[in-house]
Amino acid sequence: MRTLMRSPLLPSRRRPAGPAAPRARRGFTVVEAIVAIVMLAAGVLALVSSSVVVLNEMTVGSQNAIAASVAAQRLELLRSYNLCTMIVAGADTNRGMAESWEVTPVFAVGGQPSRTIQYTITYKAGRTTRDQKFTTNVPCT
């Protein structure tokens, strides 16, 4: 039987006793730190600039929603009149938005007369002024 023994001629795997070998220093160099800071600053700058765009779009969207709500209220008010003769052209300012509407009588041959309402709302959305136009037909009773 063979026994596995360590040969005395092979060098030992243990370190010899004596002064400790100098360890490699851990950490970042100045160049690595500067590159990391520049990359972080570029990322933060991109995040800030995109958040400004998102905030502007949210403001415009909010103004569009308010304008649609004001328009819906006005058109429902005009539709609620019992007599067509009560629906007349006009203009108003509501929530800082300029409204105007024109009423055109429509006489249907053999049918029910009606009124066509052309409604325009003008409002400021962001840095621009926008106009939205709506047209509806109200049957006379």
C-alpha cells in the first residue's frame, strides 16, 4: 500500500515567519473619483432638465382639462334652455378663459328646427395661447 506523504523536498505552502509583506492599498484614485463625480453630475443634470419638461407638460395638460370642463359646462347650459329663442350668441370669461359662442338657426324642411352653436374658448397653456372650437346642434322643442 502506498501512502501519500508529503515530500520534504517540496516547498512548504506556509509563509515564512518574518516581516509581513506590504498589502495592496484599497480605494479610489483621484482620476477615478473625478470621473465618477462628472458622470454623477451629468446624470443629475439630465434628470433635472427632464423634470422641467414634465412639469411644463403637466401644467399644459391641466389647463386643457380646465378648458374642456368650462366648455362642457357652457354647452350644457345652452342646451338646457327650453325655448330655442333663448339660445343667443354671447361671450364671457370663466376661470380666466375667454368664451364666445355663435348661434345659427337651422330650418329643416319637413323636420324639426334646431340651432347650431359654434363655441370657442381661448386660454393660456404654458407660454402659448390656445383656441379650442366646438360645434353642436340643439333641437328646438
